[in-house]
Amino acid sequence: MRTSQDPRHVRRQHIVQEIFSTEFREQKVSSDTRDVLAHLPLLDKQIQKAAPDFPVDKINKIDLAILRLAAYEMLVEKKAPQNVIIDEAVELAKEFANDSSPSFVNGVLGHITTSINSKYEIRNLK
């Protein structure tokens, strides 16, 4: 069972904090965070598609940092199962964000997962 001291969870906490802080000032960041930031156009596009009623620039900054990391892990990195990524993102939202954030993060990532899986199924039908 995952604990708050799990190295993967601690790594994600650190990345979310760095992504969040880059919204306010320029700073040195870890290579993991640079990898996420390098893909912001793709990530923000997918987040916007998954939450069309919430423009990316209006999403709570900590929610956005969590969504960007999770979307990166799902769309680019692809090292962990989607349900694990979503669970971790929801846990981060519980730790760092407000009371409505976990359900918002879960919903947005659920839409991204559905989009990924439907594209995969279409490719396999061809």
C-alpha cells in the first residue's frame, strides 16, 4: 500500500510544487519538471478538451499543476497504469488543493483516459 513517504509520491509532490511555483516566478527546476513543462501545449490542449467549461488560464493553479503532471504521465511518460496516475493525482489534490479539487481532477483525468482509450480502440479496429 502506498504511504505518504513512498518515493514516487514524494517525487510527484515535488514536481507539482515546482510546476505550481513556475506560474509565479522563473526559477531553476528539476529535470522531471522540465520534461513536464516542455510539453505544456499538448497537456493544456488535452486538459482544455477534457474540461471545456473551464479555460486553462482560469483553472485553480494548484489543480492545473496536478492535472499537467498527471496528463504528462498518461500521455507522454506512460510508465504507470492510468488508474494509478488518477489515484495519485486525486491524493495530491486532497493534500494541496481545496475540497472540490479531488473530484474536479478525477473528472478531468477520467475524460482524458476515455479519450486515450477510444483512440487506442479505433487504432486496433483498423
